[in-house]
Amino acid sequence: MAVKSLPRAMLIDMDDTILSAYGRPEIAWNKIATEFADELAPLPPDQVATALLASARQFWSKAEPIWRIRLAEARRLTVKGGFAALAAAGHRALSDDLANRIADRFTTLREEEMFVFPGAHEAIDALKALGIKLALVTNGAADMQRAKVERFALGHRFDHIQIEGEHGFGKPEERAYLHAMQALGVTAPDTWMIGDNLEWEVVAPQRLGIYAIWMDVHGDGLPPGSTVKPDRIIRSLTELVPAAHK
């Protein structure tokens, strides 16, 4: 796949593109279920973790955008859904109190384990030094996402910060991309979108004529049967920086 010359502007996602944030949820659920093993007994932690992961995936596959703003509450609902599925399969009933504590622990663990991907800061700085206009375009609640921007020193690295909870709209709504481009003073042919979500960072931007780059951090490849065709696939933002500037 031929690599295009650098654009005038880039719209860059935050979670699981710049930050290791929500990837590999199965690892987090297994870790937490093990922490709560005594309260879950006689159910094995791995069985509970599998049920919670399935419940979460089912929930998010059809969730309304508002739940991205109410993430902690959504997680409580998904844990209760997993517990309900276990009970329906004949296992002992688990309390709502335990569900809430497990969900809240998941939220805390995700915050604790978050980090900037190696080379991400340096890549962003190098792209900015090349004169490329940069916008951080992220979904989620205003306070939570703004805290990440500050915690991980992202604010000064971007010409425009666009958080769903602050603006009242987010990906994959067309205006999310149009607003970011307007803020940077560019049009779709001048712009690349980079991120890990195939719908938000590939399909929707491509409809607007934006060059869409999919971040496949773990090298898993496109999901089986996927009809989505990213313009480019990368595993690190460092791949966007010309060799002479690394």
C-alpha cells in the first residue's frame, strides 16, 4: 500500500491510539474476577470474566451515544447483565452490590493501568514541528477525557482539542470531523484521520473524503469478514513520521 505524502492536518484519536486505555478488556476482567474470587465462589473467576466480557460486548454493540458520557454507570449495567446471564444458566445469584463494586473496580483499574504508547509523544511533536496542524478528537465524558489530556501532557501538543462531552457531539457524527477541520482551517483532501475504531476513524471519515488510517496496536489485523478498507494500517504513531525526522 503506497504511503501518501504528509497532509496539512491530522485528526488523531486519543484512547488506544495515543494512550493504552481500553484495549484487551478480557485481561482486565480476568484480573478483577480473580481479585473477587472469594465473593464469587463457587463460580470460577474465569467463567465470571467470560460472562462479563460477553455482557459488555453485547451492551456496547447497540448502546446509544449517551452511554459514552455515562461510562461508570454503563459498566455497572454490563456487570449486572453478566450476573443475570450466569443466574439464567443455573448458577447462584450474585448481588447488585457486588456487581457495582466489580464494575467500579474495573473503572479504577483502567485508570491505573493507562499509559502513553511508546514514542507517541515524540511522534506528535515531530509532526507538529513539520508544520502539520493537529487536532485531538476524542469521544467520552468531558471531565474524564479532559483529565487524561492534562494527566498525559497532551494539551500543548495540539492546535485543537475536541472532546465529545464538551462539544455535545462526537464520532461518528459528520459534524465531529467537519468541526475539527474547520477549527484547523482545512478541508477533507488536506486531512488524515488516525484511530483504532473502524467505524469512527475509518468508515465515517472516508465518507467525507478524509484519508483514514487504522491503528492496529496489537497487530491483530482486520476482524474476520470485515468489509472496511482503511487507507493505511499502522501499529504506532511513529510510523507517520518521515524517517529523516525521527
